[in-house]
Amino acid sequence: MTAAQMPIDTRLPDMLRSGRRLRGVFNSLSSPAIVEMCAYAGFDFVIIDNEHGSSDFGVTEHMLRAARASGIVPVIRCFEHDLPRFLDMGASAVQVPMVETAAQACRLVDSVRYPPIGRRGCAFSPRAAGYGAFTSGHTQRSDEGIALIAMIETPTAIANAREIAEVDGVDAVFVGPNDLAHAMGHGSKWNAPEVHAAIVEALSAITAAGKCAGIVALSADDEDRYAALGARYFANVTTSLITRAFAEAARGQSQSIRY
């Protein structure tokens, strides 16, 4: 009998510390198949978006299963109050929006890590522990193998970026340029000089704290520009990629592929 695979993919913390560029996508579509497609396309991670997406808990758990089966690291973007359920489902990482202070980041660490590090409630019956099959070492494996990514998306958060990044237990800090631009009064103009200056400030502060910095990168040029500023965790958007591909196909410009 072959050994069963543990539900949690624990590779991401080491990947975030590796120094190499990591590429992934935000996915708000309620589809395990999309998760598999992201894996087969070669992305390092997929962010299952439970902030702006429509997936319920059951579909989200199936998307985590699809990620584990296809070999892509699943991150869940979610609100703080949902952390316990998504962690028990077996998320490899949680990415929490609108983190503005180090105190808030410390509270998130408490929710993600088991005692004595944090205050996460312990249960071996959910999927994360294999429904009781992997109780031995589960808490240590989770504390070491699950990543916490804080999203900073306001001027207050930018000012506190270094302090947030320095919190022990925060593995990466992700700058949300769209919300940041809106919070600064520039609408969707990510490249407004004031917004760009805030992004530069944040990425510099995060890297100075010794943590992995992330940001949305919708093109190779975006990625190269932000990489030069210290970013290494880059996320595109599935709906943007799909819509662009559909538009090209509608214009007769798509490349031929095998079906």
C-alpha cells in the first residue's frame, strides 16, 4: 500500500525565502478546473480569492483538493474571521487584505499559528490533518509549512510597512496597488507618481525587513519594474488573462493549440 499524501502543501515558506521570482494568479472563479489549469500552465501558486470571489466553503475545499492533486501551491485570500475554517481545510497560505498596523499583523499570527506561538484552535478532524490520519506532527508541520501573507493597501499601511514586515510569523507582505490608488484619491491610476512613490517606499521597507515583497504584475514589464525594486512574489489575474485571450481569439489573433 502506498503512503497517502498529506493534504497540506508545505513548500511556500521556503519558496518565499528562496530569493527567486514566484509567479501566480488571483482566481475569483468558482472552479477546481481553473486551479488545475493554472498548475498545468506552470504557475508557482494560485490565490483562491475569497475576498472578491463567489466560492462557498465547499467549492473552496474542492479547489484546494485540485491544487494538491495538480501540484500548485494554494493560497487563500480571505478575511480575518474566516482564517480558522480555511486553515482547517488545508490552505498552504492565507493572504489577508487591508492590514494596516503591526498590532493587526500580530493578531493574524496568533490566528494562524498554534500554541505556544499563537492561539489557533487545534482539531485533527478536518481535512488539514487528513481527518485524523496525520495527527502526529500536524501542529508543527502547520506552523512551519503554512505561510501568512499580509496585504497593505492604504497610506497608513504603507507608512507602517516595515513594522508589519518585521512581525515574526509574517512570511511576506503584498502591496495591493488598486486599493492603494483608490485610497490615495487616484482611482485606478496605479502609475500616478504619488502611488508609484508609495509602492517604491513599501517594497523598499519590506525588503529591508528581510521579508518577501509581493505585488500585482499584469505584464512582463510590470514584473521587471517591480523586481528591480525588490519584489519577488508576483500575481496576475485569471479573469484578466482569460478575457484577453478571448478577445484575441475573437479578433482571429489567437495561436493554434491542440484540443
